[in-house]
Amino acid sequence: MLDAELLFFLILFAVADGGSTIAGFTITGTKTVLIRAVGPKLQDFGVTGFMADPTMTLNKSRFDGHPADVIATVDNWDSGGAESAARIVAAVAFAGLPPFLATNDFQGNALPTDDTTSTAALVTLTEGVYTVVVSDVAGGGGEVLIDVTIVE
């Protein structure tokens, strides 16, 4: 199901109340990409001022004078149904990323938080320039981790 290729980046942002943050990346060819905006799970790593309920919008830039195309808007990582959630869980495990759900053994450490409000999307993207815009559903702020991993 998943290929061995793995490209990964992550950025930790501090977002003011009512604000948003943007991360950008470029895809060459066609790739399946896991994109996450993680808030509550950060407390397992000692972050206390995390974004409570991140939501993200994935855009593909256009260079013809028109606004970017909205590819997806995603709230909670498990809101796409059981099959979608299972694919995201498998991609997270494949990439070696901290899982959204609690575990007693992630790289030898317990991660007790069940994070149901962070967001993730597993999407197949064609060549282009993309942005991920992240904000809090209720307009709050806090620290949010955005990671992008090519899984296929």
C-alpha cells in the first residue's frame, strides 16, 4: 500500500488569537502526501500553549492571475469516516510520526493524549506549489505543528 519514499518537514508555529499561519511546499510529479496540523498532541511533548482545535485549508497556487484553487478544507483528522481515518493512522505509523491516539509505546515513550481535534489529510497531489493555511476553529491561538510527509 505505501511506498518506501519518504520526504518530511515540520514547522512549529505560534499563532495569535484570531490569526492563522501558512506553510508552503512544492510537489514534483504526482505524490500521495500526509499533511497534519497538530495541536493537543503537543502536550505530550511539554507544550502547554497548544492550539486547541486546528483546521486547515490546502490550496494549489495558480500563476495566471487567478486566486489559488482550494483542494481541501479539513477539520478533525477522523472526520472523513472510518476508512479515511484508518488510512491516516497507517500513514502516520509508516512515517514514524507521533500518533493522534494515546499509546504506551511511541519510540519507547508513553503518549497519553487522545487527540481528536487536530487535523490531517492524506491526498494525492499533482505537480505544483501548495500552501496549507491553519487556524483555530473557535478563533483561538496557540502553538501548532504543521508537518508534510510524502508517503507514495
